[in-house]
Amino acid sequence: MNKSAHNLPREDKVVIGVDVGTGSARAGIFDLNGKMLASAKQDITLYREGAHVVEQSSNEIWFAVCDCIKKSMVLSGKTAQQVAGIGFDATCSLVVLGQDKQPISVSQSDDPNRNIIVWMDHRATEQAERINALKHPVLNYVGGKISPEMETPKILWLKENRKQTFDAAWQFFDLADFLTWKSTGSEARSTCTVTCKWTYLAHEKRWDESYFKQIGLEELANENFARIGQHIVEPGTPCGSGLTIEAATQMGLLAGTPVAAGMIDAHAGGIGTVGVNGNATLNMAYVFGTSSCTMTTTQEPVFIPGVWGPYFSAMVPGMWLNEGGQSAAGAAIDQLLSLHPAAADAKRLAKEKDLSLPVFLADLVLSRMKSASQAIELTDGIHIVPEFLGNRAPFADPHARATIAGLSMDNSLENLLSFYTAGLCGIGYGLRQIIEAQANSGAAIKNIVVSGGAGQHPLVRQLLADTCGVPVISTLASEPVLLGSAILGAVAGGVCENVRDAMTSFSSIDLTYQPNEAYRERHNLRFTSFEYLQQCARTLKG
């Protein structure tokens, strides 16, 4: 065990947070006040086949993680002896390993390196619909309907379409659990991953055998769940004996350094934000990145149709979690902008300023308005429901699609700004639907605590406050998802007693964006139009 850090003064210790997102791996080095000292990032490959198939390589991700840790440690100027613990978060993607503990293909390409079915992969939509038609009671804990983004439909797809992979699999891991196994050799699973995406009943500490037998995965039940997890622990729990010699060598760290049971990436963002004012039940964590995720914490279970959960100990140990959001959020804005004739010229201008197109447009909107709230005046006549990849919550409809009303022949940059602002408002109105659905079921919130790359701009934050009618809080942490995983590392390393204490001590408020009452009625009218368009799209689809 790495006892070097244990014997150091608190001010000399650091913790490492590792985040594996959809397109990149990142590592951050944090002091014990939650300040990030250094970070490093490396892109990872997405293999796409058509509209619904998205795959990755666990070997590539592992090497990217190790490289990021080594680089961030060098940049921080800290030594391996100072590292008190490591925490991982990752997308809820399915990793498949064979009997030799090496990758086996989940792909029609038969490439063994393509051994991950990425969270956003919707190949298992048919399997999810068949599972939902059976109405097993475990579905009550996923909002009534399982999603094709979850793991049991994906494993069922493998059984039905790649039987050789299903039969040859040694372990099916959630990506965060794969990283802790690769680091420590421990096959322990996190309550976060298996409860949120695999139908584990954490409040009863069991898998439901009848569910797996009913849906056609009786093999997993008959094996006593050996391939999906027999040892389930809460996030932050130390895994095994810490880093193995091999993993420590690859990371440039010391063998025995404590490694925490991890989390899904969005939930790590929740850990890094919702404790900001000392009462997690008041705050909805809103992680606004490629997709969006909402997380609401309650003392008792709340059942909300179309919102995942309630999950016990999936984010804050000992408390219940409801999870919503949309499969495309930042990605929906990118897709929306790509449809406009002025986007190519705007992208060139953004590149000259070394900015992404959404940030360039947000800056331009603010430069032309007296306030961020006034941007709503740009949207006259344009209404957008940005459901390009379905509606995750509160309708649990993977077949929903985007709707745009009010297009004209105007191809100008000014019209692109209107288009962009209307798209942001559409994201906000979708969030408002989730908030209202939760409140109607007894899970009301008072604040939105925002994180994620797409939610960093002040225009975005103010429009979210205005569209939802709820204050939006940002935290001082520049990378709250990385901070969340570092918090888990701090708990595993014994520098914080538990996750709740660590959340409070590591996080603090930066800014609060209050809803602008002057535009409340205007947003109410646009929200009515949003819901009308949404309903029209459902009717036309039928």
C-alpha cells in the first residue's frame, strides 16, 4: 500500500480525478481544497456505423488514461508519493472482455479492438421495446421504461446478434468498473453503474433473477451474475489493494495507491456540484455536455414516470437519486447549427478566434444585447424542439425527433444567431419539462447547479434560468466532473471520511443566475409553443 501519502501533512497531499467522456480521456490533479493544479487530455476514437452504432476500444481508452495521468502529474510538479487516492468516472458504455481478459469484438467488423458499445449506441432499441412490453417490476426503478442506452438491452442484442461474443465473454463491465478492474484487479462494481444502468436493486442489495429470465438473459442469472457483478460497493470504496504494480508502472505512480469505486461521468459532475451549499436535496445537478443529465437527490424514493430511478446510493451514498436529461444536448446544438447556410462562414470566423462555433455565437449574441436575458428577442417566430436523438425524459421516447418551425429564406449571420438562441431555449424548455414532472411527483428543487462544457457560457446559464424559472448556480470548480472523481479518490484514500463530507468541503459557489422576471411571460408562451410542436411531432410520427 502507498503509505507515503498517508504520512504526509494534509497540505502536501493530492488526489487524482480521471474522466473518460465520449470523445476524450482527462486526468486532473487536485489539492484537498478542491483546487485543480494541473490537467491533461487525450482524444479517443469513436467508430460509427450508420445512425445507431457507436463503438470504442478499451485498450485505447486505458492507454489514454495512463498517458493523461503521467502528463498531468508532470505539469502539477507533484510526486507519486503525494498521491492519496485516485477516482474514475466514465460514460455508461458496455465493455466486453473474453476469457483471456482481452477485448473481444462487439462489432460487425469483427475487430477485437472494437469491444465497447458506447452509451449513445441505439442498436438495442428493439430489445428495449420488447423488455418494456413485459412490464417487469424492476422497470419501476428506471422510470417505467428501460432505455436502449442501458446495458441489459445491449447484452441481449449481443446474445441475439453476436452469439459468439456473448458466449465467449468473461466479463461485461460498465466502463468505470472496467477502469477500476484494470487498475486494481478487483471485479467490484459500483452501485452507481449497476443500479443506474443494469437494474441492480441497491436498496435490496440484489439482482432480480426473474427479470433476467423473463427478458431472455437467463444465462446471467443461472451463473449467479458472475459476469456482471457479484461484489457491489458504494462509490468511493477502496478497490482491492490499490494500484497493481503493472498499472502503477503504466501511470507513473506507486503500487498500492488507493483506487475508489467509480461513477458514471454525469454522476461525478453531480458529486462535484450538488453539495455546494451544504444541502444536496435542494439542488438539481445539470450536466450539460454532448448529452445532458439531470440528477435530483431525495431522502426517500420518488417514482417519476419517464425519469430514471429512484436509485438508492447511486450518487450520494444512503440517499435516493432520480436521473433525467437528453441523449443529445450540446450535440443537438451542433447538429442544429450544421443545418444553417451561414454556419460554414461563421465556423471560419470562430476558428480565426480559436473558438468553437457555439462559443463564438454566444459571444456575438452577448455583444449585441444589453443583457443575456434580452437574447430572447432574437427568437421571434422561430421555435425549436431539439430532440434529434429522441426524448430521454420525461417521455422516454427514443423515436422522438427534432422539430423546427419558422424557417425563412434568410441566410444571414444574424439569422444564425436567432437560430442558435432558439435552440438554446429549446434545450431549456426540455429541462423545464423534467423539473415540472419531478415536482408533480414530489421531487421539487430550488436550484439548478450547472456543469459540463456546453453549459459554461454565461449566455447559456442565464437562458437556462429564464426558460426554467429557476436560479442557476455555477461552482468555482472549472472541471466539476473531474472534481467529482477526485472526491471519490479522496474518500478511498482516507483524506475525507465520506462522500457527503467531501462534497461540501471540495465545492463552493461561484455565480448565481436569477430568472429575469421581465421575460417570464414571454418564456411561458414559448414553452406552450414548444409543447405544442412536440405533440404535433408525436402525432405526425404515429
